[in-house]
Amino acid sequence: MYKLFLLLLLTCLLNPVFAQTKIKYLDTRYKEIEKRKAVYEMTETELNDSVYKTIRHKGQDQISAIIVSPKNNPDYAFQTEFQSNGLKLNMGPFISERKQGIWYYYNKEGIIYCSKQYEQDIEKYYTSYFSNGQKRKEVGVRKGEYDGLCTYYDKLGNIILQGNYKKTIRVGDFQHFYPQGDSIITSIADTSSKDSFLTAEIMPEFPGGEGAMMKFIAYNLDYPKEAIERGIEGKIFIRFTVNKDGMIYDAMVMNTEILGYGCERASIEIIENMPDWSPGMSLGKPVKVYFNIPLRFKLY
């Protein structure tokens, strides 16, 4: 074993593709900082035509991120971040230290749940996905809020709902599409009326029940940074649809007063990224059911 180690070491020293390894110390934003204040340790290695940067929490073996840059274009970098369980957290390209192009984001099971398209660090487009990789929803983004055309899909890729947003609030009517090709216009003017909700003999249920749903929300709800910095607190009521197959879609804000600073968008996304529910049932058949959930943003 000792001879094998020496052989491998000698091979690395003599092989021209290997270069010197540098160690740097970084803060929480991956910016270089003095060692005693560092949160991360970065190992930088040149290999062939690329520079590989491996980032770990200082004093730990678990990899937090890997950044790869071509030697002939140091302004470009492709970063992959990892969760504490070793699965991917996100990945995408940087140009001049700004997010550019499409970034993918993963849930705790390592499955892509959304992507965001950036131009010079500014989000322009948001797409969410089913666990099978099929698009769930796509919508334009302006200043961090939904803005412009929004399209929902079923798991087969068919459009099922379409309409427009302004600052994450629906504008005008959303159009529903059905497998037969027919469509209806559903007004949003009376969405607070109980008459617009479909009841069922057996109501839909989150997998594992209400307790499991509360844990899912607590674990996954993203309290927007700007809302925290401004001390924004409050409750947001979300109405959404549980489809006949248990799919969640069509989440919308029911509040008349808006919290802002990304809270409405975070509320919609936590609901629409839920796993499939058991569907509502009436007369022995699955039915589409509207559901209401309050989400509370509270600083402690």
C-alpha cells in the first residue's frame, strides 16, 4: 500500500496536467477573507484547460460547492452547490461573478423543482417542474415578482391554465383549458365567495395528513430576505386547486392587503411545489376541489 501511494504521488508530480494547488479562505458569500474569520476553505487546482475550485466548510470534509472555470475565460464559471446530505442544491453559470442564463434548483431529495433565468444577476423568468421533469408552470419575473404571462401544464405537457400577473397578483381573467380542447373564462372578481369552492364527500389530503403538511411548510417556506430586513410580518391566505389526480396548481393570493417584498410569491411557490395530495372524492369518483391555507410570516 505504501509503495502504491508513492507511485501515485510520483505520477502526479511528473504529469504536466497537474499544477500547484492553492488554498484560500472565504466568507459566507464565497469572497476571500482572512483565515481566522473564514467560514469556508477553498482548494483551487488547475487541471488541463480548466480551474477547479472545491469549497468546504472550514475544518470539514463535506463539499459545499464546486466551481469550474476555463483558463482562457476566467470571467466565466459554472457552480454547483451541495446540500449537507451530499445531493445537489443548485447549479448554473456565472459571468463576471453575476448569475447569467439558466440556474436549476433542487429539493432535499435532489430532484429539480424549479429553474430561474438570469440576466446579469437579475431574475427574468421562473419555471417550476413536476418530479418527472415535466414543466409545471412558467412565468415572467420583474424585480423579484411574477410579471407577465403565466402558463400552467399538466404532467403530460398540456396547457391547463393561462393568464397574466402584475407584481404577483393576477390581472384580469385566467383561461382554463380542458382535454377536449374546450375552455372557459373564470372571473377572479368573486373568488372570495364560498359558492366558488367545490366541496367533496371526501376532501383532499396532503400525504401524511395535516401534521405532515405543517412540517413541509415549516421546512420549505422561504422567508424573503428583504421582508426580514424590513421587519415584514403577517398572514397570507392562499387558495389553490387540488386536481382530480391530486396535482396542486392555480394557487392565488386572497388577501386584500399585500405584505409585499416577496412574501406573496414565496407563499404561492410553497403551495405549488407540494407533493401530490390524495384527491377529493364524490360519488366514488375523484373531483377537483378548491382549498384555502393561511401562511404566517412571523419574525422571532
